[in-house]
Amino acid sequence: MACTMLFFGGGSLIDGLSRWREPTVDTAAMLENLARASGQSEAMARVQAAGAEIAARHRQALRVDVLLTIGTALLTLYAAAAIFLGDLQARRLAVATGVAGLAVHFARLPLAINAARQLAGLGAPVLQQFLIQNGKQAPGMSPADMAIALHATVVMIPVFQAGIGCLWPLVLLLFFGGRRSRAGTARPPTAQG
């Protein structure tokens, strides 16, 4: 479990540090990559401009999000080091990491949903064009119905990301929060003599 914590904490730290200089909205970056992959240069430019506008409007909130990500990553790495060293506080640190991870994912959700709602008007046509180009349009679905469904899909992206992001903190809480983990992380008594 400690190796997995190192992997997750390191990845989160790299993500946070890479977003430190230029905070971005995750949904905008995903839609921009999709437009680029489908060759929709004008749509990519519109999504990029809208994402930059939303990021400029919410610059402070995005900075706080990046700081929370970096802080949680450092706490995760510290807890993993404590587990490797057999520290008596390792279990408490791992549980605190799980609680902090859940708090961060729930705290970033309102901003992410707000940004996704603002981007959905631009993102739905990009997704629709991408699906039509790849022959993935649902049979019997009109373009208007497809646009409505894709609008809802774009808004649900941050909710799905938060749900996936909450799995790791829940695993930490379940693994280190139970009675079995107390016995597994405690040091055996040493003979004094």
C-alpha cells in the first residue's frame, strides 16, 4: 500500500506543480485535446479561448485548488515515508491523508461544475462533431437530441472525475482505518535488557 501511496502522491505532486504557473480548467483542457484530435481547429480555438477566460475569471480559486493538490500530495508522500519507516503515527497519517483527499475532491467540485456548465455550450458541438466523424452517432437520435445529451455529458465530466478521485482516499480510509490495520502497522515490542 505504501508503494501505491508513493506513486499516487508523486503523480499528484507533479500535476500540482505543472499547473502552478498556469492554472487551467480540466474540462477545457480535455475538450481542447478532443478538438485537436478530431482536426477541428476553429472549435479548438473557441474552447481554448473560453477555457482561458474561465481560468482568468477564477484565477484565485484555481490557485487554491493547486495548493490543495500539492499539500495533499506532500501529506501522502509523508505518510508513505512514515509507513516505510515503521513509524507509530503512520496509520494516523494515512487516515489523515484519506480525509484530506476526500475534502479536496469535494471542495473542488463546485468550481469544476460551474466551469463545465460554462464550457458545455462550446463542448457539446465539439463532441458531436467528433462522434459524427468517427461514425459513433447513436442510431435514431436527432442532432438536437444528441446536442442535449452531450451538453449533459460535458457537465457530468467533473462529477465523474471527483467520483474516481474519491476512490483512492476511501481505499486509504478503509485500509488504515480498521482494527486489522492497527495490528498491521504497530511495531512489535522490543526486548529490553
